[in-house]
Amino acid sequence: MKASSRIIAILETLIIMFSIVLSYNNIQVNAEVIPFRQKPVKIGAFLYDFKDKYISLVHESFEEIQKNNQDKVEFAFYDGQNDQSIQNSSIDSVLENEDANLIFLNLVDTKVTGEVINKIKAKNIPVILFNREPVDINAVKSYNKAFFVGTDSKEAGILQGKILINAWNSNKSIDRNKDDIMQYVMLMGEKDNTEAIDRTKYSVSEINSAGIKTQEIALKICGWNRDVAENIMESVFATNGNRIEAVISNNDEMAIGAIEALQKYGYNKDDKTMNIPVVGIDAIPEARKLVDEGIMAGTVIQDPKVMSKVIYDMGMNLVYERKPLDGIQYDFDQTGVAVRLPYGEYTG
């Protein structure tokens, strides 16, 4: 009996000691987790070019989110200046100095997606790529804390086509030479950019699917830039002005540049008989105003506030180890890692 009592006493002592150690460890874990959650989440937002009008609106939306969550998040913004080497240096510096708990990534060169994700993966930091479609979505799928928020670029082109179809069918004067063929100029953002390729292809294919024949007068790469588009459009008009019946632009900035060039020749101003339909994408405020005034035929809405909110919510879900789409109304597409935000028409 005495031996049994001694064994029981030893076991009770061991249980007490184990409980003390377990409680201490729990206290230590909580002590580490609580301060992390009490500190603002540091977000490194890498934007391909601050000068891009649409990206500047996304930037503003992120700043508004930060303003409304001052004790919760702390953004640091990095301008890639449309140069991947500059963006790489910024990313390397942030990773080396551990200056971010979460990364929002708007790549300059979407062909280097895998290389950049591998760097971020090595640091075990969640990353949301956005806006500029990765050339290889498998690079995103290779890291379980990487996702993409963007759009279906085919849809943007289709909506542009619909705007021009409606304009063509409702106003026969657009067909200036009365040959029943829509002669157009295409202003393309970038040659190898997925969004640019799809917007270019599907805008025209949608017009053709409505039974309207088309003829491309010129296709010009303008780098998403208004000034470049203005100069190029001025040159194209100087040699083909009497043939141009529509201008299709991969974004609003280039569309506005084209309009500024047309206005130098007296078009797209007050005289509605001197109007060449121009369509863009993004629905930035200046483009909406031009549409409302009848100077621009239409644009395609890509809401920067919706995009920034989805990026932010998904990123915070990852930081706090929730499911990536918790509280988000959109679903992943067939890739399982990409969220496609819907576009909309804006015709005033």
C-alpha cells in the first residue's frame, strides 16, 4: 500500500509539473501572438507606375483604406516607374529588411512572376498580385499564399465592341465613305501584355460577330500613355484622316490622347457632325466627363475602389490565417487562385 501511495504521489507531482509547464508555454505563445495582432499590419504595395492614371486611383483607394484603419494597417508604397529593375530593387530591400507582413504586387513585367514570387515565398509572406495579368498563372499557383485579383480582359474588349456596335447601328453617318465597313485605328497598351492582347482581339471580334465588317487602318503600341497616343494619333490622322471611322483604345489615357489629336483637326468638339467614335477602358473621371459631353463614345468601367477593397480584404484574410475569400462576394475562377472582377459599360 505504501508503495502504491508513493507511486500515486509521484504521478500527481508529475501531472502538476506538466500542467505548470503547459500553462507557461501557452502564456508565452499568447504573449507572442497578441503583440503581433496589436501592431499594425505592414503592407508593402508595389505599383508598376505611379503615373498610370488607373493605378493612381487604386493607390488613392489604398490610402483611403489606411486612413479608415489607422491602428490596423500601415501601407508603404513603392513606385516601379515602369522599370522592372527598379521594382526588383524595392522588393529586395523590403524582403531583406523584413519591412512587410503582406505584399500587394502590381508587376511591371508580368513575365517575371515566378522569379518574384519565389523571393517572397522564401520569406513566407502572403502576396496578392493585381491588375496586370501574370503571363504564367502557374507561377501564382506554386505558392499557397499567393493569389491574383484582376479582371477578364476578354470582357473589356467585348464591351468596347458592343459600344461601337450600338454607335454604328444608331448613327449611319459614322460610315463616312458609305462602304459598310468600319475602318478603325487600334491603340494598344503593350505588345506582350495579356490584357492588351485580349482587349485588342475581342473588341474587334465582337463587332464582327454582330455582322459588321471591319478594316484596321493602323495598330499602334502606345504604352498606355496619353502623350504617346496623342502624338501617334496625330501622325496617323495626317495620312489617313479621311478614312478613320473609329478609334479603339486599350485604356482611357490613350483614348483621351487620341481625342486631343483629333481635336487639332477640328473633330470631337462642339460640331457633332465632326465626330469620330472613340472608346476606352477604365472609366476614369476625365473619360466619363468626355462621354457625358458627347466627345467620347464610351468607356468600360473598372472600379479602382472595388479592386483595392478585394485586394485588401483577401490580404488581411491571409495574414490572420483565414480562408482567402472570407467575407468577399467573389469566387475564384477555374485556376483556383484568381478573382475576376466584372466590368461594366459607361456611355453617359
